[in-house]
Amino acid sequence: MRILAIPGSVRRGSHNARLLRHVAERAPEGVEVELWDGLKSIPPYDEDDDTEFPPRPVVELREAIAQADGLLFATPEYNGSVPGVLKNAIDWASRPRATTPLQNKPAAVIGASTGAFGAVWAQTELRKVLSTAGARVVDAGLPLAKVHEVFDEFGDLRPGEHDQQIEVVLAALTGAVDARRELAAAA
Amino acid sequence: MSTTQIAPSVPVGTWSVDAVHSNANFEVEHGGLSVFRGGFKPVDAKLISDEDGLTLEGSVAVDTITVDDENIRPHLLSPDFFDVERNPAVRFRSTEISGEADDLTVSGELSMAGFTVPVQARGRVRGPVSLGDHGDKLALSLEATIDRTAFGMVWQMELPGGHDALANDVRLLVDLELAKE
């Protein structure tokens, strides 16, 4: 099973990218969590460019989503919501609407912030955006607050309660993927 | 099957849908103000008239849904609404049909989005008429109002004016042309 992990910030040392690497290291056997680092290359959505031949990074994003069994987003929170760069990528991925690779794609949302609430608003809004785009978004999430205090001197997440919640999120996501496979097999 | 009062103008036999001349549409209030419409096509349906009365069965494939705004369609197919992958069809089966030809009451069960809920429709049946080589035809028109939240479709957004984006009540409008087998 292949899970595409998409961080919502692009800076080097992104807390959310680190969080996803932490998740990848704890993925159960048979589950491969692949970090996608193409967010910065996605151009601003422009309907004039949304043609039969879209920008190459967009093609790669759509293919990466199509080839993944599930999606795991980790988002920070900017001004109480989803970072524009991440929303922009989802807007591209949601098109063409009739053939979006997001349709019925199992997806989970987690998030980390240096604040006290762990990007909980951004996670809620990201779930709304993904659901509206057609994805199957699982309920389980992880608001990881004061994330800068959770990393050790090597930049790794210290063990903690978040690890149990990560297991819950991964179980929900892989469960949705399994259910989808069973449906496809029965069809 | 419960006792039914047979609509007098439905001769005994099996009446199958003429899909070209049949429709299954829905209407839902948008923003507390206007009407948003959509539909499914083709409609599969069969009306059986026998000594026990009338029985109606019908279904549509969810992925045939059409709405005016193509941007909304993937959301309607998603788990927030029909969850097409897990529930590819909408099905109806009557449990009782009673009344007169121009004032029918059709009770039955509607299965949609993983839920099966009793519904009641009102409508009328016209015909039969003979269309020569095309045989005998009936027309059956039905309307029902359902609560979409009973089918797990609880999605909602509040508009700036305070209205809900989408009403919970959804009006179903089914028009069938049926040919005698």
C-alpha cells in the first residue's frame, strides 16, 4: 500500500514535513509512506493554463495522487486556515472535475503548529476542501501543538501521546484503502 | 403484500420502462431562496399489475447524475453525499400502491447512500394508450419529498446571510413511460 504524504509548508526544516517523516518511519509493515516535496513547484492556479496540456509539475502531482492508494496531509495553519500554497495544489489536483484523481481517494489530515492548538482550524478546513473535491476523508486527525518543543536536538519527534494518535490516523486511512480494494475486488 | 386498491386503468401485466421517455429528477432549495436541480438518466423501472395489486420497482445509477454546475458533481459523488463507490445505485421498491389513477399514493422503500428509508410518493397514472407498432403505453408520474439527512447526507454550510446553503428537504420527481411486455 502506497500513501502519498503531502506537507503543507515548503520551507526547509518544515515541522510538518518532519512530522510526516516521523509517521513514515512508524508506518506498519506493508504500508509505504512516500513524502512528496513538489509543492513549491506548483504554479498559481490559472484557468488559462488549465488546458489539455497543464504545467509539468501539475501533471506530476496528479499522477502522484492517482498512483497512491491514499493521501496523508500534514498542514500548518496560516491566518487560521490552510496555507495558500497547499490549497493551490489541491485546486489543481481537483481538475478536470470529471476525472480528478481525488475522487473517492482515501485521505487523512494531520497538522502541527508552534501554537497552542496544533493547526486544528487548518485541519478542519483542509478536510472540507478535500471532501468538496471528492475525496474520502477519514475523521481521525492529529493536532500537534507547540511542535517546536516536541522535537529533540536531532530534529526528530520525541515519543509521546502523538504516536498513539498517529497509529489511529494510519489505521483509519489504511482501513479506508482496504475497504476500497475490497469493493474493487468484488466488482 | 398488503391489500391495495388497484388503480383502475392498469391492466394486468408487466410494464417496463421506456428509458428515452422517462426521467428521475430532484430539486432542493439553495440558500433559502432558489431551486437547485439535478437528475439521473436512464431510469430503470418496472410496474407489475397482478391479482395482488400494483408493484413498482425502479433504480438509477448514481454516476449518471447530472447537475448544471460540473464543479459540484464530484462532491455529490463523494462520501459527503451519495458515496458512489460504496453505493452505486439508488433503488426504490413499493410496498403499497393505493388510490385512484389521478391520485395515487405509492409507499415504499428508497435505498440510497447506504440507507434504506420508507418514503411515500403521490402521483397519477395515465393510459394505457395504444401506440400502434409500439404497443400499449402507460405514464406514471410521482413526486415525493425526502429528508436527505435520513440518508446520511448531512453536509451543510452556512451562507453569509445566515441561511443554510442547502435545504434538508429534497423533492423527487419521477416521470415514467411504461410499455406492456
